[in-house]
Amino acid sequence: MRVDTVDEDVVKALKDVGCIQADLGVESGSTRILKVLNKGIVPEKAIRAFKILRKHGINSCATFMIGNPTETLEDIEMTKQLAHKLHADYIQFYITTPYPGTPMYLDIIKKDPKLKEIPYDKYCHGGIDLSSFVESEIPEKHLLELQQSLNNEFLKKTGLQMLKNKWLIWDMFTLSVQKPKIIADAFSALIKTGKITEFYRVFYYNQNFRRV
């Protein structure tokens, strides 16, 4: 959902038909960056939206983008502070990715036509093999380190909350019986990278797209 579509009536209706989680793209905690992205919202709307979801007992996931055009470390710090204020059940930070055909992509290739030669499968906003194609105030290496650091910080926090969710625990148990390779792959990613974000990413993707 978008945060500006969340209100009491909509959330109550979702709850009545069995909705258990809503994922909302907040993107940034900086009003300036939200304007750069033409997002059409302000941070206060995000805070209000997540408050309504909590009131009605619907789990929430907040997603953010870092490495936006003209973004600074101060902007990312504002994003981090907003993420704390939302008290979402799950929080993920991604690298801003100008997918071909989007206005951001068209703006970027005007400055650097060589980006047209990049294969489409190189555009990836999650995982560990990331690149940033956006002109930011932050060096790419530092930006990727920030993304992993933020995800680790917030996933460690929300991971404890996940363990309190009896339905998630039951689903993990049944999943390990039905598809043990999914659990093995998740632990393998954790051991290989040392990042809890990779365990979560591998498990979450396979959990959503498994065939039982």
C-alpha cells in the first residue's frame, strides 16, 4: 500500500476480510528526498499510517530506499530516525534502482548514455551483489555498507518480534518439513555472508514463492 491510502475505514475493511500484513513503501525520512522522488507524501503521513495498522492488529512492513539522487548522509540519518518512529513489524532498506523505462532511468542515461549497455539482470535492489547507478553524494562502497548495516540493525530488532508470532513459528516448522532445502539454503546464506539479512531474504523469498 501507499501510506496516503491508509485510513481507518480502509484498514478496518482489510481486517474484516482477513488481511494479516500490509507492506508500505515509505522510501525516505527526508522531506526533501521525498520531493525529489515525487513521492507525494510527508513523513508524518507514514507515522499516522503505521499507527492505524497497529491499532487494528495488522502486521506492517516498511520499506526504504537509500542512494537517491542528491541524497546525503544527513538525509539517510533522517530516514533511519523515521524507521525507528514507525514501530513497524518488519523494516527493509534497499538500494535505489533506476529500472529501465522509469523517469529516473531516463534522466540518468541523458547524463551517461553508457548505462544503456548494462544488462537488465544487473539491476537489483536487494541482496548482496548490488550496484548503485544513481548519482548520490555518497560513494557507492559506503552506500552499500550503509544498506547492509541498516538492514542488520533493524532485522535483529524485528527478528525477536518474529519469534513471538506463533503463526510464523508454525509456518517455519511446516515449511522445514515440507521443503527442508529452503531452511538449509537460508542457513547457508547466513554462514557464507555472516549477515542475518541474507538468511531473512532467502527464507522470505522462498517462503512466499514455494509450491506446496
